[in-house]
Amino acid sequence: MQAKKDPPQRSDAQRNRERILEVALAELTRSADAPLSLIAKKAGVGQGTFYRNFPNREALVLEVYRHEVQQVADSAAQLLRSREPDRALRQWMDHLAQFAIAKVGLADAIRQATSTPGSPAKPGHGPVTSAAERLLRAGEEAGTIRPGVTADDFFLAIAGLWQIEPGEEWQARTNRLLDLVMDGLRSGAPGGERHPGHAGDQD
């Protein structure tokens, strides 16, 4: 008996889901009350497809947040494959900054989704914390990050990210903050002066 050719269907379903999440991030960032029908329309999917993936607003909002957390976490491994550890860390910090600005936009939607009795809890930051730890240890082993810095230390140092208001100055202020933190991470490392780059360390 010939096997069913279902991988393409799964691929289409995955593309639909990712498209919904992409549009939902943009729309919910603009307005926590963005209609689900508008999100479905802009994502180019029917109501049936939309609700099969996300049966209600809470499910959609929390999955958008979880997806963004995972995207940031996964990018750490990708960057380490193509860059030296300190450069990978600095560019990953830019990814983290983009997540921070998205989180500001999603804040109202997340509060609405988790504030009613019996509603699900907001997903945790475990994957991002693990990614930061991986990058820090890679930099330490390479001699380009000062030894002994923990993920907790790192997130305390960049906590100002969540205090920068969105606006015209956001990118410049973010780059300055992250460059200062990166200088501190390189200071005292055995090879910390070899690659001093700044502003995202773009190659």
C-alpha cells in the first residue's frame, strides 16, 4: 500500500501557523484588543484554520509570547555556529533588545490573557536564560568574556533595556547600553581586547 503524502500538508499547516503568529505579533503590539478576525484576514487564513490553531485569544497571545521567547533562545546556537563567541553574544543582545520592545507592545495583551481566574500562567524565560548561559560559557572558554559571569549577572546588567521607551531614540540608546555592557563583559578576559567591536558587531 502506498504511503500517504502528508508531509506537504504538515508543511502548509506549519506555514499557516507561523504566518498567524507573525501577524498577531504586529497587530497585538499595536493594540491589545486587535480583533482575531482581522489577524486571520491579514494572515490569509480562514476562520476554521485560525481557530484550529488558536481556539481563543488567550491561547494566541501566550503562544505569540512563547514563540518569541523561543526564537530569541534558538538564535544563540545559530550565531555561535557562524561567529566567535563574543561577537555572537553581542549580536544576540540585539535580538534580545528586539524581543524587549515587542514585549512592551504585548504587555497589555499578556495582562489581559493571564489576569482572569483560572487563566494560564505567562510562559517563563527559561529558554532565554539557558541561551545566555551558553553564550557566556562559550565566551569564557574562548577567553573573550571575563570568567564567572552568570546569566543572572547578565540580565541584571541589561535590565535597562526594559526601561527604554519606544521611539526615535530607542535604537541609539539601546546600542549604547549594550555596548557598555559588552565592554564590561570583555574587561578582564584573557583575550578580551582582541575583538573590541561595537554596535552589534556586524561583520
